[in-house]
Amino acid sequence: MRKKILVLALLLLTILEISAQQRSIIENVLVNSVEEKVSSMQKLIGFDDAQAQQLRQVELNFLQEVNKAERCFLCNKQKRIKKLKQKRDTELQKILERDQYIKYDAIENERIQKRPLWAN
């Protein structure tokens, strides 16, 4: 009986360790994605490093919450993600100046294409 309990406990710990590793992989992908996005936006728009750090935090929190919403079984995913987008937009407006926010939003929603300028 003790052997069965010990084997089950070890199996459970192994499963928990594997799921924790998967979360860290997802976490790393999200962090890298946010870092790349904010860096490219900073080059295009020209906001300062303090704003960039705040944007990284807002974007990372947003992606983590969207990931949680996508994995939620009984949740209304569309409604929850819509609320998360609205929350993120208000936070972005607090961090960025008006013209910076408009550019950020336009680039993100592909209303402005990121193409290099041609110089003559």
C-alpha cells in the first residue's frame, strides 16, 4: 500500500514539474515577444526608456491574462479578451502622450505599414 502511495506521489510531482516547465517556456516566449515589440515601437515612435519599461510591463500582463483567458474552459473568452483590450488601452493612454498613443495604436492595428522611407 505504501509503495502505491509513493509511486502516485512521485507521478504527481513529475506531472506538476512538467506543467511548470511548460509555463516557463510560454512565459519566455511572451517576454521575448513583448521585448521585441516594444523595442521596435520605441525606434519608430521615439518614446523614452521609462515609458518603454512601463509598456513592457503592461504588454506582458496583457498577454499573460489573454493566455489565461484562452485556457479557461467555462469563461466567455471573447468578452473577457475584449475587457482586457480595453484595460490595456486605458493603461497605454496613461503612459504615452496622445500623439505617441495614436502612432502606437495605428502601427499595432496595421493602419500604418512599417516600411522604410525612400531617400532621394
